[in-house]
Amino acid sequence: MSRTQKTWIVLFRGVGGDTLLPVKPLREALTEAGFDNVRTFINTGNVVLTSGDRPEKIIARIAPVVLREFQFAKAILVADLAEWQRLIDENPFPADVPQYLHAFLMEREPAAEAVEALRAKVRGTEQFSIRGRVLYYYTPDGFSNSRLHTKIERTLGLSVTARNWNSVLKLHALASGLQSPRAGS
């Protein structure tokens, strides 16, 4: 029995530099793998699609495709549209200068001890807040001047992938569009 189709946002960790996931071939490969309404957003590993599968199964279906087609073997993180909406709604930081705000999607909620270890590494004006499996990272002096972001994944001990706030909002708009009657077009 098939589950109800849901809209999912799929984020690939570590895309950029030597690791590429070209959007058109990625979209085609995931469509051929049986996913519906596959949309891609820029070459940094962002996909929106619909599926009746649970997150674990979506990842298990996508991982061999991207390994075979693109030699991609890094973490894949998935959130449904409702979780992405909460990610936006629960943002505790100013979003009026979106280049200073990033959302890190984590594979799971981190342990309290790991969060405290990360908190001890904060320097300067940068700040973070964790809500569930989302880490909000605010860098009022600019992301390139921050130092914490390179320590987040290692300190928390789990896979994470970050998107700037503009990308968060664009992925939400793309995913929300799949909910409309024109989603299949």
C-alpha cells in the first residue's frame, strides 16, 4: 500500500569545489529512480520532490543513484515541507540581512553535552540557537569572518548541512509550489 505523497526538501552535504551535482542530470536521475515532481535549486545540492516514502527510505533510494551517477558519497539530509516551515517560523534571529543568517539541518537533535561544548567555542559576535534538529547560526560580522561554522559538525558529532537564509526561503517557495494544483506541470 502506498503512502500519501508528501513534499520533501533533500539537501546534499558538501557540494561545491570538486564535488558537483549538476542540476539537470540530478533531476533526471532522481526522476528515473521513481521520484515525482523533482525540482532542483542551484548547483549546491538542493532538491525538492514528492514521495510517499519515509525519510530513511528516501535517503536509501537516493544514495545509490548519486553514488553511481555522480560518485557522490556524502551525507544526504531530508525534511518535509511542514518541518521546513517550522524551520522558518522558529528562527530566533533577525532575517532582514539574510547573508548573516544560516540554517544548519542536522541528521538528528544533538546531545546536550555536545551543544555545551559548541557553546564554549563561540567567539565574537557570532551566535547560534538549536531548535530540534536545526541549528540557526547568526554572523553579524559576516559568515567569512566567523570561526564557529568550521567546528559545528565535528563538535556536535553528527552530519549537518547549511543553507543561507535566502536559499532557505527559495527552497520553501519551490516546495510550496509543489503543493499547488499546478505541481505536476
